[in-house]
Amino acid sequence: MKKRSVVVLVSLLGAAMVLAACGGVAVAADYEEHIVVAIDTKPTNFEPSGNDSSVLNRLVYDELINYNKVTKELEPALAVKWEWVGDEATVLHLDLREGVVFHNGNAFTAADVAYTLSTNVNANIANYYDHCDIQGDYSVNVVLKAPNADFVNLLTNTLYAGVKDKESCEADPDNGSAIGTGPWKLDLEHTIPGDTIELLVNDKYWGAVPTAKRLTLRYIDSASSRLLALQNREVHAMMSVGETDVEAVKADPALEFKSGSGVGPAKYYFLAFNMMNGAAKDNLYLRQAIARAIDNEDVILAVGDEEAEVSDGAMWGYDAPYRASASDFKTDLSYNLDEAKALVEKAKKEAGGALPELHLISNTSKSINMNHCLVIQEACRKIGVNVVIDETDGAGVNAKTKFNAGGYDMIMHNIPLETWPTGVNRLMVKGNGSNNRALLANEDVEKKLFQATASSDPAVRDKLYKEVQVYVHDNAIYVPSYYGSRNGAQLAGVEGIVWANDGYPEFTYATFKK
Amino acid sequence: MHRYIIKRVLMLIPIIIGVSFIVFFMMDMAEGNALDLIGLDFSEEKLAELYHQYGYDRSVFYRYLLYIKNLFHGSLGTSIIYKKDVLDLYLQRLPATLKLASASVLVAVVLSIPLGIRAATHHGSLTDNASMVLALVGLSMPNYWLGLMLAVLFAQKLHWLPSSGDLNGIWSLILPAITVGTGLMATMTRTTRSSMLDVIRQDYLRTARAKGVPEKRVINVHALRNALIPIITVVGTEMGKALGGAVVTENVFAWPGVGRLIIEAVNQRDTATVTGCIILTAVMISIVQLIVDILYAFVDPRLRAEYSTGGQRSRRKTGPRAAALGLAGKEGAVA
């Protein structure tokens, strides 16, 4: 009897172990190994500083420092420690993570950091970076040409500091930069640049290794085609739901609508006056009249962005430090049609008669841009200002606003609200800033920006940055419109995607229960 | 025959120069360039270096001459956007385009030839009228509309087929091929019908029938073979067009073909990619046309004889293609 009991016990134990083992296998098998995502920007090349695909960069490369979008704190990534050497923000010391390897098995060292920074073509890095003093395999001093307290923030972005393998870049100039240290490695053999990007999991990743084994990024240009692919379960997630499809996605129980809400909006939309050679550049009353004629609630209704929030007039980031508020401004530019009409009369006197016809650029890349422009045109019509909308595409906009510096009076545009508080907005008013769509070139503004960048003292930066914002606001150079959202959708059951506020979701740890 | 092929190959040189000239200068007329697009955040030094490297600091004529010089050294240039050799880019997209073009033409041929024959042999009947209405509908339906409707029905509603991409083997091909094939089918059905109508009234078919040849054989062998040349011409032309990339359909179905590459490159002012791809497409079309001309010889013994005698008879008139289309002479058919 006793013997039989032992046999039964051992048998039960064995069965339990087999079941447990099966259970373990079942858990792993519950998740799909291959995740497919429909994206709306196409990765065309594999140079982290020269492409425009933060989605891909975040998968393949690691930044030196991580910016936590929820806590808004800097966290260690490939650099485990960072500090300014001396009082001026000109020498940044970095202690690097040991034991990290690139996808090709090469060890990550300080030489790779120096190579990455020295080959970066971006003005934010190139205009400040001077050289690196390598102090050991895992210790380096980054030396800048001029003080820049924001430089640490730049290292949180793979566009500026997505670390490349020096050895493979030098050995293979065409594809060497496709090798990073990130959680996913590029499968170039099966990748079609600009269309389908195939990635394989990096089993030797220094951080948490993703559950999925393969990740495919598919570029699908049209929002409705992306949604069709999602509804047909060809993809597990999609970026950017079309404005007209949002309700359908929300109503579908098989899908989940996602937006950057909770970590702040994604983009800041504005109207900029051409301050270099636009027809309104010398007529402050005209610019102020237009600013007061636009009801941004109408704009939001027209663009159909349910998550959007009207800008309160400040042109700095949504919840950024050093941000001016209504009490800082000397001029009220809020919506008031009567005031706008009164300002138009003053503008006419200033112009010595009739007001000029104004040309407003609309970027044709998205339909909401045209809707926004139509609201501006109608608002101007109400106060007797004639506006002609000129449509052009991305290359045309850049050609007009940056390189040819002219051919328009106003432009409706937007900038992504990136990960650090002052960087992007500063570029809107900097003489050679990439987002300076107003073509503003003001010596006093330049001086204040330089002083603020150089200072590590928050009080000094706060004062200077606010003075810049007040100047820009009161002179109606930029007319802030609204903070817009970027959204996406995924199949119910998909987990692990971070729908980031900068409009570039992170798919690193995407999983899908079968 | 060889002389004719060599002549056709040599004709590619002016075609390439002409096509590259038109495309290059049209791209230059568009506002902005690829460096404007990618170089927004670049440092001024880097941007100046790139402007110099790609010749944007010189006139468009200088850039074009440089392009032609490189072309005759076998280089189609490097894409500023993709940072890749244009030939590599094209070759990467070509399989998808070849697949779609072949499948579309196959769909069209399989459906249109029986339909065209049936319409011709039942001239004036309900079948004939129905075929022609079908052809008219096929011609009238825009590809983007048909593609979307098919995707909504078979992907969104029925979940039978993928709506986009080329990741599911033959299943991915079905909807784009039907979309492109429907338009082709319409043209081919009409051509087959009219060509067959011409042939079935010929005396030699009456003779064949009088000799007791079964009607099926009269139509499918004697009549069809003689009606094939205009059909082959249309198939060749449509195949050539499809090889240039079914631009609209490729966009609707996010198909990774040459057409989609060209459209994206136009939007990004990627002159090297646009010019290179269009040159290669022109070459592909010329090759298809050459194959079609050679096929004529296999189908029509009269032309085979002309090719073997150096095409003297046809040159005297209007050339082998015109001869193939029956414009160069009416020597009588061989049944």
C-alpha cells in the first residue's frame, strides 16, 4: 500500500512536472514571434544622423543617455554617468557601459562615441562638437567649441547620438552604419529601403531582450490603407490614424485607439510671418490683426484632431520649463474680431492705403494643413485681408523657408515637441535654425539665446528665454495655434508599444498574444 | 534578323539621351531639391559640401553633362535620399514589378482572348454585346477605385486576401494583378474581337470549312493564329507599360515596385533615382518591344522570310512592325 502510494505520488509529481513544462512552452508559444507594424514615414537609409526615421533608429541604435518621457528625467543608457567638467558647459565627461556589443559582435568603446559624434552631420551637434578626449575604453571627455548646457539633452536622441560601430563604418562605408547596439538588428538581405524593413531580435542586447523574434516595419503611405491592413490583421499596429477614421477605430472592439495623451501632445502648430521679405514684415498692426482674427477653436474643429489643445499664446514647449505665460506678455493677441478690425484700420494707415494680398504656404503632405489654412484665409477675409493659399510639398516648403528665404508672406507649419525642453523651440527663432520658418534674424534674440544656452543656471536661462518669447509674441512673429496629437492603433491584445508624445512610437517590446 | 536586333539596340542610345534630358530638366524645374529636404538640420559646412558634391552649386546643364558622362561610364548615379546606387535600388524593386506585370498580363490574356473570340464568332449576339459592355466597364473603371473596392471587399469585409504589400506570396499578388489586369483585359478583348472579325471573313477559312476542318479547329488554329499579331502587339505594349510600374495600383496596395519608387523619388526631388529608373524602364520597354517583333516572326512565316532576307521587302514599305500589322503588303495568308 505504502509502495503504491509512493508510486502514485511520484507519478503525480511527474505528471505535474510535465504539465508545468507544457505550460511553460504554452506561455512562450502564446506570443507571436513575428510582429508587423505599418509606419507612415519611410526609412530610406541606415545612417542614424542622416535619415528621418526615429522609429527605426530607436530599434537599431542606442542613445548615450535615455530621456524618460513619463518622469521627464534623464536615465543611463550607453553612458552610465555624465557630468560637466569645470564651471562652463564645455567639457562633458561620460562613463560608458561595459560589456555592450554591436550587432556584429564588436565591443562598444569610447572610440565609437568619438566616431559617432565626429561624423554627425546635424547642426545641433556639428556646430558645437569639437573633439573627444578618450581617457580609456569606457571613459571619454566630449569637448565643445562653445558652452552648451543643452548638449546633454542632445545625447538622448538617436538622431544626434545613435552610436555606430567605428570599425564597420570604416570598413564598409555603404552599410557599416546599419550596425548598432540596439535591441533589434537590421536584416539587410530581406530589407527593401523605403518600403519594408526587416529586423531580427538582438539576443545579445545589454538590456531586456524583446519577446518577439522578428519585427517588420512596413511603410504604407495612405492612412486608409494602413487601417485596412490593421483591420485585416496583416499588421499588428499602425501609426497615424486618419482624422476621418478615428471614430471607426474607437468603435471597433478588435482594435485599440492610441494617442500620446498622458505624456503630452506631439506637435506644436503655428502661423509664421516671413520677417525677412514678406509683405507683412514691416506692418506690426497687420500681423497683430491677423493673430486676433483667428479663432484657434475653429482651427481645431477644421483639422479634426480630437486630442488637440489650443495654445495659450506661449511658443515654448507644452509643459516645458522657461515657458512664458499670459502674464509675461504686454500685448493681448487672443481672438477678438472687433479688435482685429480696429487693428486692420491702423495697419492700413501704416501701409498708406490698401493692404497687400498675402501669400500663405500650405504644405500638401497632409490634408489637415489645408484645412488649417482655409480657416486662416476665412478669418482674414472677415477683417478685409485677402489671402491666397499657395500649395507646395515638403521640399518646396524647405526651399522657400530655409534655403531661398522668400516667396511667401505667411506659412502654416508645425514642429515636433521633442524630448528636451528648449531645443526645438530655440531653433524657431535662431538665425540659422532649421525651424525658423519666420526667417527671423534679430541680433538681440541671438545674443539672449547664446547666453541662455551657455548658462547652467536655471534662473538665468528662465529670464533670458522668457524675454525671447515675449519679444516674439508681442511682435506677432509667430501666431501660436494649437498643440496637436499624433495617434496610432493596434490590435486588441498587442502590448508593449510606447505611444510617445513626439509622434514616434517605440515598438521595441511589442508583443501580441495569439 | 541579327542586323535588325543590332539596329534596335543602337536605337536605345538616342532614347536614353532623350529620356534622361527630359526627366532631368523637368525635375530641375520643380521647387526645391533633395538636399533641401534632407539637409534641413545639417550644419552649413556639411550642406555646402553636399551641394558641391552633387553639383547643386553649379548650373543644371553642368549637372546634366556630368550625369551623361557617368551614364556612359555605366553609372546611373547615387540616390541622395537612399544613399545607394540607383541601379541597386531599381534591381531591388524590379522583381516585384515583374511579378505584378506578368500576373496582370496573364490575367488579361486568359480572360480576354476567349472572350474576344467568343464575341467575334457570335458577332451581334447578346454574348458579343455583353463582352463589349464588360470591356467598356473595365476601361472606364479607374485603377485606384477598383483597387480600393477589391481591397475593401476581399480584405476588410471577407478577410480572404491581404490588402497590401508583398509579404504573403501569391496571395498578395491576386488583388493588384486583378486591378491592373482588368484594364488590360478590356483593351485586349476589344483588340481580339476586331482582329478575329477581320480574319473570320477571309476566304481561306471558308476553304478550310469546305474541306471539312472542324469549326473548333478553324477558329482556334487557323483564324486565331492569323489574328494573333495585333493581339501580340497590344500584349507587348501593355506589358511594357506595366514594367514601368503600375504607379497607381502600386500605391493603393503598397506594392514595393518600381512605380512606387519613382513616385516617392519625385516627391523627394531625388533626380538621380527618377532619371535612372525611367531610363531603365525605357530600356525594358524597348526590350519587350524587340521581343514582340521577334515573336511576330514565329507567328507569321511571311515576316520570318522577311527577317531572313534582311527585311528588304518590308523596308521598302513601312518596316517590320508595320508589315506585322498588315500595312506593308497583302501577300495572302498561309492557313
